[in-house]
Amino acid sequence: MSSTGDVPYMDACTLPSTARPLRIAEFDALFAATLHRTERVNARHLRLTLTGRDGLKETVRDLTDRESRCCSFFTFTVTPAGDQVVLDVEVPDTQTAVLDGLATLAAEAAPAAR
């Protein structure tokens, strides 16, 4: 995840700087509409449980596939679970600040999710 503002900018990201706010907005909208629960498994692993609209699994896979292409340090695992999608996000030890930023983005977008 790279951005301006509260989410740390990472030199490892290849997304053009003009596209970064749009990508952040995509994650923000996804979390605001679907985030049900967050769990920080450990410093390198964030688990997000999403619920909601039809096509959610495909939406999450599309977004995480595109994010993986520009920020290859992310490992995203998308697991359908009934009417929910579990999104596991893992990073190497050197990128935990980026995962912190993603966790903050999720919490701010969907403050009722726990």
C-alpha cells in the first residue's frame, strides 16, 4: 500500500504517484461498505473479514491482484467463507509499517468493525 497522508509511502511500490490516491480510495470504499471484523494476527499479518454485496470475492481478488502487481511485498489470500470473504494480508518484517497503515485505513473507513 502506498499513499500520501496517513498510509506510509513505500519506495517498493511501482504504482504511479498520480494513481495512488485512487487506489487508496478503492480500499477505503471496499472497507466502508463491507468490513465486518479486523484481527491483527501478528505484526506481519492482518486478517479482514468482509461481508456484503454479490461479487465481493471477485472485487476483492481484482483489487488485491492489482495491488500485488505494484507492491509485490504484499501476500494476499482471499478465502470465501459462506456469505463472507476473509482477506489475509501478510508482509515481510521490513514492511510492517505499511501493514500498520492498511490496518489504520480499514479502522478509519469502518470504525464499527472490530
